Amino acid sequence: MAKSKSKSKSKKQPKSETENSTIDLKQSLIQKRKAAQAKKELINLLSAAGGGGLFLGLILFLVGGIKAAVPGVLSVIILSLCYKYPNQALIAFLVYVPIGGTITYYIGNSPILQLAKDAFYIPALIGLWQNLKKQRLPLLIPQGIKTPLFILLGCCVMTLLFVNGSQQFNPPPPVPFKPVLKEFPIGMGILGLKVFLGYVPLISCFYYTIRNKKDFLRITRLQVVLIFICCVLGIIQYGLLLVGVCKGTDDAEGAALFKATLEARCYFGGSLVYSPSQGMIRLPGTFVAPWQWAWFLISSTFFAFATGFSDPSILWRGVGLGSMALVFVNAVISGQRIALALVPTCFILCLILTGQLANLKRFIPVFGGLALILGGAIVSNPTVVQERTESFVGRWEASPPYEFITQQFEDIWKNLDGPLGNGLGRATNSARAFGDTKLVETYYPKVMHEVGLIGVLGFLALVTTLTVICFRTYRSIKNRNFRSYGAAMWVFILFISYNTYYYPLDVDPVAVYYWFGAGILLKLPEIDRLERLQEEQAERVQGKIGKKNKKKT
């Protein structure tokens, strides 16, 4: 009997092995079919997009020559690919944001090129929306912002129709001795609305792009790598100016010594001022303008901090903290007073509000390394640090930020045309091609100028709701690393939501990073839940294997 049982067992064993091999074979065949189908779809898409692009390129070539034809062909191909592959397009969009200023001036100084990043974003958004419709998933994430967002949109549409529309069809009478400007207020309003709320869907875009822990780590690490590369390029830019490879503006005369100019551009980014003889340095890094570089450094503090303190890999924590050290160095050498003030402030704010202050013992060696790097930079460039500090103190004494903000509020309030504001786009720099715009250097007065007091209250309701939801979301996360990363993103959202000094939410990179950070944070509880489920399943499997081993023994 024992022999017969052993024979039956030996007969059954090869059968199970053949069953497993057939299952593996089927799965490999399915994967090969999917890969072949995806390849075929890509070839068909490229051929169709290439044909359409060549047709459009031929028309543009006859109208504007080869310089108009090549971008036309490329735009059709890029738009088609981004629509078909929205997740990859959003990653490309994220990569393009910090280097877009450099690319713009290498290809040619055109205002259209400054909007090139939207060639990745808009078709990706449309493609994602189509996919979500098929799966019956909501585009708006989180659902809690629906009411304040729709109220704000309603205010903006009323301003667009009644204020911009009135300016379009009933233009004001010409002023004597002043040239008559050809304006397009409706176009200005549409562009102003796009700048104001156009990137809100990025929350949903990155919420759905990040599917699991692997995607989360890939995107957050990519962000830190971009910060690292851009900061290294910023240091190289300063070095080229310092040794005289780039002349800067020190040879200029009069007011030109203190004015950022594109002629002084130094390999990366756009306009800069470099007049060390006058103590005036404003570097753009990889961006179009110096102050955009300053806000890139400020926002990068939060992302570098989050990865430096939260990444599960010690290697990537080192990269995050190294990137943060480079951010500090660039805050000093770039000549941006606001970066010099806010980068360390934001770092301390993150330490306190994320609870990492209690874990400082773990990071004493890292902080020692950061202190050595920063100390070395200060010792080797004492005059630079002194100049930046004196410039900051002098600016504060001449025009304290709180007085400046109060004055801007008072000026805008006195000149409001009505409860709906003076028109969308009327204080947006990028809309100046459509008509006369007003320079308002603080954010909430700028919003009030465009959409009135009702619009300001609507926007405050939107960002307050988002901030509260993000706070509750990060507090619900169980995993320590995810919770720490979410806390850093929440501090970033809190800081930008109520900041009114300058207008970072209007332009790159904060206009993108604010909503991007919210999308990451809101996805973390789902990733946390999936990770805990996988751990529970792994424990069950190990428990079953352990029981089988006990029975055998």
C-alpha cells in the first residue's frame, strides 16, 4: 500500500508541474500579444501623426518658411503621442518645467515656446479624461473642492462675460495725446482664466498617474534629480560669470547696470543682472527670469526635504539632502533676496510642522555634512554672503513686505471698477499681448484687481478647503515614510495657499508644483492601503508555508 501511494504521488507531481508550465506559457503569450498590439498601435499613431504633421508643415512652409514648418510638424506628433500616452506625457511635462526657460532661448526667443509645456499637459489631460470616462471614475480630485471650485469658476465666467465682454464690445473712448492700443479683452480673459485656474486638474492628473509605491518613488526621485541638476547648472552659471567667460552687465552704464537683460544671458536660462561692482546680482538659473529661479529654489526646499527625510532608501535620502544643500548654496549666490530669506525659513518650518525635529539624532551626521558644505561656501565667499545680507536688510528697511502688501491692497481697492473686478488677465503678464495690463506685485491684490472681492473670497475658500483636506489626508496615513512625505507636501500647500508676496501661483514653477504636490499627497493613503494589503497577504502566505512545514515534520 505504501508503495502504491508513493507511486501515485510521483505520478501527480509531474502533472502539477506541466499545469504550471502551461499557465506560464499562456501568460507569456498574452504578454507578447499585448506588446505586439501596443507596438502596432504606436506605429499606426506615428504614421498618422507624421502624415498630418507633414501636411500642416507643407502649408506652414509656404506661409512662413522652414522655421514655421519644423515646429508645426513636431507639434502634431507630440500632441498625438501625449494624447495617446497621458502618463508618460505628464512625466515629460514635469521634466520640461524647470528646463523650459533654457530650451526656449536655445531654440529661439518666441512667446509661443514659453507655452510649449502645455503641449504635454493639455492633450494628456484630454486623454486622461477620456480614459476616466470609460472607467466611470471622477476627473475632479478631491471631491471636497467641488463646491468652492464651481463657485469660483462661476465668478470668473461672470467677469469674463460682463467685464471682459463689455471691454470688447464697448471699448473706452481714446485718451488725448495717448496712442490707441488694439486690444482683444476676450482673448485676454481666456488666457487670464487659464493662468488662474488652468493647472487645478494637475491634482487629478498625478493622482491617477501614481498607481502604486513604485510610481510614487519614481516621480519623487525624478523631482529630486531635476532639482539636483538645475542647482548644479545654477552654480556653473555663477562660476562662468565669476571667471569672466560670460560678461554679464558689469560693463553697462547707468540704469542698465541694474536691469536684467537677455543680452547678458549666460548659457542657461534667460535674462540676468551681473554687476558685482554695484553689488547687484540676479541670476535666472535655468528659468526665463531671476525671480522664477528664486521661487524654484523655495519650492524645491519642500521636495528635497520630503525625499531627504522620507525616502525608504538611504541612497536617495542622501541625494535629497544633497539637493537641499545645493538649494541653500544657490539661494546665496543667485542674489535673490527672497530666496535667501525663505529657503532657510521653509526648512525650519518643515522641521517643526512635520515632526522631524524629534528625529534629529538620526540625521546628525547628515546635518554635519550640510554644515560643512554651507560653511565652506560661506568661508570661500564671505563678500558674497555679506553683500546678500546687506541687500536683504536694506530692502527690508526701505520697503518692509507687510507695508508693501498693505499699500498694494489699498491701491487696488481704490481703483476697482466693480464687484467683478477689472477683467480677467488685466494683471497677468503673459496676457499683455492682448492689451494693456497692470503690474501688481502681490498675489491677492492681483486677484482682486482681476475678479474683484468676490473672486478673492472664492479663491480663499478653494485653497482653504484644499489645505484642510490635505491636512486630514496626511494625518490618516499609517506608514511613517509616507506620512512624513505627506506632511512636507502639506506644509508646502499651506505656505503657498496664503502667501501673497509676489505672485508665484501665476507662473512656473509654483503654478505647477502647488497642484502637483497636492496630487501626490492625496494619493498617499491609497498607496499606504495597498502596501499594507500586500504585507498582510505575504504574512498569510508565510503562515501557510510554515503550517505545511510543521505537518511534514
